[in-house]
Amino acid sequence: MTNDNLEKDNTNWNSLISDFERLGGVANNIYQKFGNNGRGIFRVNNERKANIFTPASLLIPINQIKYINGEVTISSNSNYGRRIQNFFNYYQKYFSWGGGGKEESEELEACLKILSYEVKKLINQYYLEDIYSRQKGDWEEIVFKGFINARRVKFKKNSVIAPIWELVNHNNSSNEYVTCKDGLGTPEYKAGDGELTFYYGDSSPIKRFLNYGFVTADKIIFSLPFKLPINSSETILECKGKYLNPSRKLQPKVNKDTIIIDGMPLIDQNYKPLPIGYLNQIMRLTGLDNDSDVEDIHKSILTINNAMRQNLLDLLIPTFSDKANLLAKAIEYELELINSENIE
């Protein structure tokens, strides 16, 4: 959608927002337009505060959303009333899926589709994404699923789409979004100019690209899968390479002489002691805290991760599209973070 068309569609924006607010939503001093990050949300009046709140009644579970005849709609078999169905379908047709979301999703999926076999194999092997499984089936359904997966958010253990709220773009320097018992909100934006953004949550540049199709300078990266002997002991530390919340309770599994963890933070520039603290906790929980030098272990893990990412980058370059160049940029950024730790 061109900027002119988007500005024209803003004549319908007020009608959309009126319906949103009648259904319990809050959309204070906002409108949609193109900015440096593509489509985004901005203040109508820069001298006033702004915020968005999407109530639980408008958080539509993804299993209630269908792709029918080229349009994204609420399933006709759902329990949602006509007013909510009409609002959501109109919103998708003109401001989300039909307002550029389809094209964004299709561009990312097309980039992933033409990656070489070797690159796809490594991405799968590193537990970043199973592109072959992701792209099985009808192409339009693949694009639709990519669109939904990039916009879904967890609310009370359900994956949902949050109309209006989900139009806000990500920024690493912004505050996190707000989860309440009765809905999802943005931070309250003070008076000022520029685009309204919030922080989507911890991820790494590579994973964020695979999920959303853009690259940001994330401050935390996670380890890829590895198996590593712990110093002179016969114990193996095995990491599955999953992305997780570093603050959650650690539950390493011990299988004979192998310690198995789902994942671990590799580098966190917001809190640099985190990776070493994480390893220390693993050693304490498994009774190896007196036998292991966690700093040496961390350096070994960094070296392994550096080699894996460099291998992926070497296979990806030379690239053949702007989107693939973004993937290369994400890998390069993660390598810069790892090398900033001065590994040998």
C-alpha cells in the first residue's frame, strides 16, 4: 500500500476507532501512517499523551481466525457476535492483513523459500526454524500462517491477535507492553513526536528476523545447541538451543553423565553477569560447583557458538535478495556481540 493510499484510508480510521472504542477498546490520540519502520502508529496531536488498550473481549484466539477467499476473518462457527466479527473483518481487510501485512509476510516467506538447501539444513539443525515444515502446503496458506505467527501474542495461555494494539512496531529502547487481567495495553506515551513503539520481548537478531522479517540490535542472544565436556570431569553439558526467559526457574535434567538444559543466555548487554550466573546456577544444582571453572566453560561455549554462526554466514553469502541480506546482517550482529567478549 502506498503512503497516499494509507492517508486516504485514514478517512476510515476514525470510523474504525469509534467501533473499537464502542466495543471496549481504548485508542487515545493515535493514527496509522508510514514512517521509517514502514507502517506504524503515531500521535494525532504531539502535545498530548497517547495509549492503546485492547480488551480481552477483542483478543481473538488464532484458532478462531480463518483464511477464506483471500481474506482474514473470524470463523463463522465462532461464538463472537456480529458486531465483533464485522469490526475484526473490516480491520483485517483495510488496516492489517489488507493494509500491507500480506505483502510483508509474503516477502519474508519468499526469502526463506529460496534459501539454499545447506542454509535451510543448518537453520533447522541449530533449532532456529524448520523452514521445510513451515512452508509445506498451499502458498497462500503459508503466507497467512506467517502473518498470524508474526502477530500472535500470549494472553492467559492462549495465542491471540490483538486488533489495533498489534499495529505498534518494535523498538529495543522502548518500554515493554502491558498485560492486564482484562486485556493488553501499550505503555502510556508522553507528549512528543515520532512513532509510538514498544519492546516485543527478549529475542536474538536471527530469531527475530525469522519471526518478523526485520533486524534490530538486540542486547541478548541465546546459545545454539551444543555438547561440551565440563573441564576434566566425565560430565557432558548439553544445551538444546531453545529460546527461553532467563528469569524462569532452572530445571536441568541429569541423564547418567549428561546435564541437559533447554537453553541458556549467551550474552546479555543489559546485565552482563547473567550468562556466568546462569552457568553457576547449573553447576550448583548438579553438584559440580566445586569442580568447574564457569568462566572457561563460558568461553568454550562462546567459541562453539561463534563457529556455528560463522558457518551459517559463510553459506549464506553471497546473498541474492534484500531480505536475505537482512538475515546476513542479523548473523553478523550476533557475531559482533560474541567477539566483543574477546574470545580466543
